[in-house]
Amino acid sequence: MNSTTSNRFHWAWVILGICFLNVFISYSIRLGYAVIMPEMIKNLGFTRTDSSWVYNAYLLAYVCLAPLAGYLTDRLGGRRVITVCCLILGLGAFCMGLANRLWSACAFYALTGIGAAGMWTPIITMVQRWFAPRLRGTVLGILGPSFGLGFAFTGLFFDRIMDAYSWRYPWFGLGMAAVLMSLLSGFLLRSDPQADGYAPWGTRENPDPQPQVREATTRPKKNRLLIFKNRDFWLIGFSYSAVSYCLYGITTFMVDYAKNELHLNNTGLLATIHGVAQAIGILTLLPLSDRLTRKRTLMISNAMIAVLVFAIFISGKSWLSLAILIGLMALFYGATFPLYGACSGDYFPKEVMGTVIGLWTFMYGFGAMFANRISGVIRDSSGSYQQAFLIDAVMAGLGFLLISFVKKKGESH
């Protein structure tokens, strides 16, 4: 059945809506840690290095299971993986509100990371399968604001909740929301459009896709081990890891930097500015990437991130200057994750998209873990984040350099 000729409602939009809400909650849990962290430090007596251990427990579980989540998505379908992982995510987030020691915070956030492994790779794989390849950037641009808005939500409301009650209540609320989404995902998600009598939404009756997309989506299934022999797989993956280092090095610690190093007020609003700017950036850069190509868009984005993080290093000392620079950086931050995810469909067959995204997520996660650990140690030893921010800018520049060597489809390696 062709989706463009059927008059019935297309289930692709239900898929997109449920996935949007899942990512919104998942990234509220992940990025909301940056807003809650200063209160946890004060209440539980953590150092910044301790707080980096907590976040890295989440990331370690996340990155180790992301490749498995991608593989299981290709084998079992996204609905099962997302439903189970969303339930685990909710249980872990709720338990975070019960943490009272470093070991318990690490254990509970690691449980949350296990659940989060199914909240990006399977989702981005499922969405790409339900929409025509020529709309990949546009559709991911619709999905993308979910994690930016999730971060904006935490900045807008978490400070108020913590002032009125304690830092534990945001975790309780997020945990219950994730459990509810697990139920909705189990009832409403569908892994494969063809199995339910749909063609991917936006499919043309006489499709004539670009050669790049045709090659990427119609090649016969190959052994997944061949992925590791692909030069572009490593270039894109290491670029993703380098940029991830930069983005987490800034985002995880920006509220603590503003509150406890610069002694500014209204620091939670930085998360709201960051999240809203993410959404704006995604809505503009993802559709642009369909025309400009993913590689060129990523080159522009990574270069701008490097410049703006360096500007934070040299001039982000007042609330206004820091807010402006973080907002500008977030315009490109938000598009980073879906842009790299869309590269899986551009450069690899659809049968292994989940596996590729999962492996890249593994590499991205280790970049984030190193950033959290190194930044926390630098802050504890020097009393300042300045050196850490300079390293962040250098890593974004490395991400730009690596992505520039990726070959266009049809070029020889």
C-alpha cells in the first residue's frame, strides 16, 4: 500500500509522537542532572569528582548497552526494546530520589543508564524506518526538539521544586513519567511499517531518490562485521566522540560553574535557554542538512561549537554574556545528535542502521565520560573550570577535522 495514495490516517505520526515524548523524558532525566547536581553536592557532601562518578556510572551503563540495544532493534524490533528500557529508565530515575550515599547514587543512575540505552538508538532507527529516506533530516528535525525542550523543562521547574521541597522530588516525578510512557509505548508503537500494511510516510508512487539514498537503502544485507572495515564508520564515530566530549564538558557543569564559581543568580535559567535554543537549532539545521548534506552541516556545526566554547572560556564571566554564548552554542548542540544519527542511514544499509547507531553511541558515550571525569578533577584541583573549557573547545575542533575527511557517496576511499 502506498502511503501517499491511502486516505487513512498514517501510523507514522503516532510513532513520531510517542518517540518525541520518550526522548523528552529521557533527556529530562539525563540533562536534568546538571540542574540537580549542585543541590546533591550540597546535601550529600559530594565533591565535583564524586558527581562525575555518578554521571559516568549512568554513561558507562548507557554506552555499554547501546550497541546491544541497536542490535536487538534490528533483530527484535524497536517496540519491545523501547518498552522494556523505558520501564527500567523510570525505575532508575525514581530510585535516584532515594539515594543517600555515593555508591547508591552511582548504582541507581547506572540503572537509569541501562534504560536510557533504549531511548535513542531504537527510537531514531524506528523513526527513520517509518518515513521516506528523502525526509530523514526533516523528520529527525521534528523529533530533535524533544531533548532540548526536556532540558528547558528542567531549568524552568526544577529550581522551584527543589526550593519548595528537595532535590529528590524531580527524580520521583521523572521516574513516574517514564513508567507511564513505557505503558503507552507497549500499546502504540509498531516496529515495522510494512508489517502493518503501510509504506513509509512520504514514499512516492514512482520513487526516484538521490543516488546516495538509493545505494544506502537497497544494498543487500551484509555481515555486520564489515562495518568495522568501513573508513567512514570510524571517522564519523571518532568525530562524534570528540564533539560529545566538548558538549558534555560544558553542559554538565555550566550551572555549577555559574552558581559556585561565578556566584551568579538564576543559574537554572541557563538550562532553559540552552534547551529552547536547542529546539530552534534542530528545527533549522536538520531540514537544512537534507539540502546541504549531513557532512557539510556537521562541519559548520562543529566549527561553530568550537568557536563559541572558546568564547565562553575567554569572556563568559557575566550572566548575560554566559547566557548569550550558551544559547548560541546550544543552537548547534541540539542538532549534533540527530545529525550523527542520520549519517547511519546515509552511509549504511537500513538493515544495520540500529547496529551502527548503537556503536557510534558507544563512542559518543566514552567522549562524554572522559569529559565529566577530567572536568571534575580539574575543578577540584584548581578551583576553576577554565582549563576544562579550553580542552572542550579543542575537542570540538578535532570533531570538525575528523568529519571533514568523510567521503561523499561515490568517492573512492
